[in-house]
Amino acid sequence: MLTDRTISLSPADAERFHRSFFYDLRLKRVPHADATRSWLIPVVAEALPKVHRSARGAVCSVLIDLVFSDPANWRRMDGQPGLRPEVASNIRRWAEDDILDRGNHPSNLLPLAYLAHLERDFEHCGRMIRFALEASADTGEKLRHHELGALSYIAPTRENLLSALGHEASGEVRFKRLVTSRDFPVIVFCADPSYFLKHAKTMLDSIDRYPDVVVHFHIINPTEETDSALRFLERGSIRHGYSMEIRKSATRVYFASSRMLHAAVFLEAIGADIVIHDADIWFSQNPHELYRPFAASDLAMMRRPAALGYMPWRAVSAEALYLRNTPVGRSAAADLSSIMAYHLSRITSEHSNWWWIDQNALHFAWEYYRSQAIQFGEISYSMIRAINHTFEARSTTRRSEIKTEKNYLYPRGVVDHASGERDFN
């Protein structure tokens, strides 16, 4: 048992503790991760009030992550996953006791927001997040990376839904090459030039053996290298189209959001069902086999398991989004584009790098679509085992194919000055 003495832990040590947990234990990179988590919860809970106030924010975040990510703390209620009542009660008590002791801080207010989100009390969730942001400004306690979604959270209330619908996406999409598909969805990827050049080759290698697969690339602020790489692809066997847009002052937030922002434009121009994926993935099996379970839906989205998606901005994953080329599907795509435009319109200059905004918009859209008369499908989260991120591939049998230099679609090499193009290594 811990003593009543204050635990000496510097803020820097607490942050390292939090980072170590989040990236190792949470991702199950340590042996017996679930058992370790269950053992740690009561230890950290007992330690929390005794940790010096300056370090308590990071330790409080560790405790909340431990509790929410432990599958043993969840049960199904009315067909939906929910926290066990005694677990929710403990989280509320820890947060409220810390508020009484230290005052308002993001680390003790955000857990109350997550509880409200899980209870579908979105107004209260938004209120707690607003208080947490005010407390961050007042106390100097910074939001951690996975908490940055608080900056762009908009509660999916009826009032906000009415405000969001009708927003128009800004930016002109120019289609340079259109390829459609009659029988299967077209796979859409959006990226900036560096991301495209770095990750596209790995993805293309993974689908090269599936002749029916059609892909469409959308490049934001293209360069001579991307133009030459796309022309080079035209010599190959993979059926593909591409489009581009010029966007001044584009940030990585916009790069992540543009696929939803222009979803309606892609669906209309391509003229076939589409599946929008992250740009940095590769397929370990035929994509068309993955899409069959939701092929009859007008719209399908991927929801994370509750133990991973207890934050609103992590509840719905941006890794896969399916839109069917039907009147209802096109209407749903137009609504999604409006919702994404509405979220992007809320970005202020001082917060131009709001992260998780794309998944906040998807959660907002999820709550809207649930109330609509559409064929709404849910993409199984197990799909992520077949759409692997390239950084995860480094630890797989494909490791030899993903070395940094060879991974570039358009490798740095000798330029063919006659054509202005370079060849693969």
C-alpha cells in the first residue's frame, strides 16, 4: 500500500510516464498488456491524490487512459457498449475530487466530457470541453496529442446540425484523368506531394496483382515531381485517375480533411461507388473482398471499439469511408462535404493546426446519419488488419519492401532530360 506522503514526481517524469504508457502499453507492445493494465489501475488511482500538483495532470491522464482502454471495464447495454456503472462512478469521483483540490484543469475536465459523450449527452460534453479549453489557457496545462481534438469539437446538436448543412466546400477540384468502374468501388486517396511520393508506391505494389482495382489520386498543391510521377504511372497496368487542387496556406489538417470536403465532387465526377482511405496504407488482400459486406449500403463508416473510441474525435475512424453512387448516397456525400466545410470554417488563425478535426467531423456526421432514412452501414474495425499503415509494415514480412528510399513512387535518381521523367530503380 502507498503511504500518505506526497510522491515526488517531476512534470517531465510524469509526461514520460504518460508517453510510455500511451505508446507501449496502450498499443500492447509490452508482454501481458491487459494484465499489466488491470494491475496498474488501482495503483495509479491510489497514487493520484498523493502526486504533487505540478505533475498530477499527466498522471491523471494515464489513469483515465488505463481505465477506458481496459476491455474488462465495458459491457453491452441495450445493444450498445457502455462503461460499467461502478467504473463510470469512479472516473467521475476521481475527476471531481481533483477539481476540488486543484481547480479546473483539462486533465480533470476532459474525463467528464468523455463520460457525457458515452451517455450521448452532447451538450454537456461540449460544455465540459469548453471549460477544459478555458482551463488550459488559464493554467498553462497543455493538451496532449490525443486530446487535441478538443480544439475542434462541435457537439452534434440539432442547432449545430442545421448550421452545418448547406456549407459549401471551398477550393476547385480539377480532374486531369478520370477512370471509372462498373462493377467495383473506385478507391480514392488524397495527399500532399510529399505524402503521395512517399507512400503511393507501397500501396500500388499491394494492389498490382488485382486487375479489377481502380484508384483515384487527389493531389493538393501538385509539383513537377508529382506530375511526372503520375504520367509515369500511365505506362503501367494499374487503372487510375487523378485530380488536383491549388490551396494557399494548406496545412496537414487540410490534407487530412480534403477527402471528406470533396467527397461529393469525387462521387459525382467518378460516376461509381467510392471508398476513401488514408493515403499511407497497403492492402494485404483484395480490396473488393473487404468491401462486399457493406456494398448494399448508401453510406458506410468505420466506428472504433468503445475502448478505443471513448473520445468523440476517436469514435469514428477516417481510415475507411464508403459512398454509393445512388441518389441517396450522393445526397449523403453532399451532407458530409457540408459538415467538413463547417468544421474547417471554425478554425482560427491561432489554431491553424487543429488535429483530429476530420474525425470530429465524421463523428458529427455519424450522429446525423443515424437519424436519416438511408441504408447506413458500419465498416468492421477488423478491416484495419487488411489495410495496414506503411509505418506498421516495417515490422511485418514486407519490411524489405518498405525501406525509405525504395518506398518513393518517384525515386530521386537520374532524370531523363528528353522526357523530363525518371525511371524506377
